Amino acid sequence: MTQRTTRRAFVRDLAILIGSVGLPGKAYPQQPGSPRRIGVLLVGFSPESKEAQAFRQGLQDAGYVEGRDVVIEWRFASGDYARVPALAADLVQRKVDVIVVATSVAAKAVKRATSTIPIVMAVVADPVGSGLVTSLAHPGSNVTGLSNIASELGAKRLQLLKETIPRLRRVAVLWNPSTPWHPAAIADLKAVAPSLSIELKFVGARTSEELSPAFLDLSRAHAQALYVLDDGLFMVHRRTLVDLASKAQLPTIYGLRNFPDAGALMSYGANVEDLYRRSAGYVDKILKGAKPGDLPIEQPTKFELVVNQKTAKALGITIPQSILLRADEVIR
């Protein structure tokens, strides 16, 4: 064999070796590992809701492919708080890598069930007041995520009702005594009502069976309008609530835009789809090694005022131009 032939053989073998290892900057497929498991415990929004799909989209935006990179274990309480502890325990027993929760009731149930599995809040009204974290800036536990500051928006919603109905004097407030942050929200409403010359009547409902009797109490109180606090039970039974309010001829304001979509007069609150989408970012950070206690809790960046003009006409209400101009959406 000549020296030239030997040199050619060496160059050929070297090329083969480099090709098998991979050139710098060139991507080669790696053997995929086991998908990470994400538990999602929902109370008011179902796994088929736009909000849940927004969470899925957030994972996709972060580069995850469902089934390949992650598997989602959905649990839905259908607005029944009594079911939440068992659903939380089930996710913990399945040893998922992270648990996403909606509502303070779900967050507290999961925190009682585990102190080690990271918990990401998609929508929780008052995580500090509910005892879930020590502070928004430094959660200091296995809980982090987003707060929708629902309890802090009560004054704004009462003002919107007053601006819509200038002669408004008596407002009924529907709340759920089983929801941890509702007492604080009630205290805030009581503090602001006198400045608006509004008298408040509070009516509670813990179950769907108590909704109709609650509206009988509202009728006896001669309420001129209704403010419904955000709640998983009320979300699941929103069409029942909207129908009851319509029959009672009560203009009603909610925190979630799902209610005007169902026929309520108006809503003002955080864009919940955006919160669910952003919660996927927390999941991404945690799956990459971040500790939940080191991740500050974020608050909403998008708020929506939605007005149902059709419902206003049915109630004989003329929505002021000042409200219509500020509305993010007017349903006609």
C-alpha cells in the first residue's frame, strides 16, 4: 500500500468518526426520557374550558409537547368543595412532579396533603391572607404562582354598579361561607359602601341547592342590584345564577367575563385566561429546577370590563356612555 493510499484511508476514517460524534453546532435527536407529570386540580373551570386550554397553550409556548414531554393529570371538583381534599390526596399519591391549583380552597387542600411537591397557583384570590404563603415577594414554602387580587376589586365593582345605576341604594352580595377569602372581601365592601351611599345585604350559599333560597332572601331585602363574589361553585352554576337574577330583574356584576357571556349584565376583573397561560411559565421553571419558595408571586397585568348590552335592554337599563367607552367588550 502506498503512502498516498494510506493517507486517504486515514482521512476517510477520520471523517466517519467525526460524523458519528457530531459536528459543533449541529443538532442531533436525543433519546427522550420519561414525560414529567403535572397534576391540575380545578374547582370552577373544567378541563375543557378556555382557561384550561390557555394553560395547555402556555406549556406549548414553553416548548413542551403533551404526551412526549409532559403528561397532565386533570382533576375537576365540579364546584363541590367537599370533593377537593380527596382529589388533592389522589394527585399526591400519584407522585406528580408539580400540582397546579385554582381557588384558595384547592391550594389549601393540596398544601395540607404535601409539603414537598411544588404547588403552582393559577388563580388564587388572597394567598397571603389565606395563609398559603408568607409574602408575595418571598413565598417561602412549596407554593408559588399567581394571585388574581379578586378581594381588592370589590370597591371598583360597586363603583361600576353605582355609575351604571345612579339611583342605586341597596345592593345584595352573594358569597360562599366555605371560601377562605370571602370574609375579607366582605369587610372591604362594608368599608367602601357608605362612601357610595349604598346599603349592603349579604346572602350566603355553600351548595347549588342553596342558590334558589338565597334569591328568595334577596327578594325580601328589596335589593336593586346584585354583586356576586368570585367562587368555584358560582362559576360551575353560572347559568343558574344568571337565570335566577334575570327572573328577579336584578342587574348583576361579577368578577369573571364568563358571566356576561352567559347573559349577566357586566363583569370586571383579571383576564383569567392570561393567568392560566402564565402559570405554565412557573411550571416550566420548576421542572427545570427552580424552587417554588424562591419564585415571587405575580399579580394580574390585564383587567377586563365586559358589558352585556342585550341584558341591559331587557332590564330597562341605559348603560352610560362613560361605561361603554371604557368597556373592553360590549355584547350586543
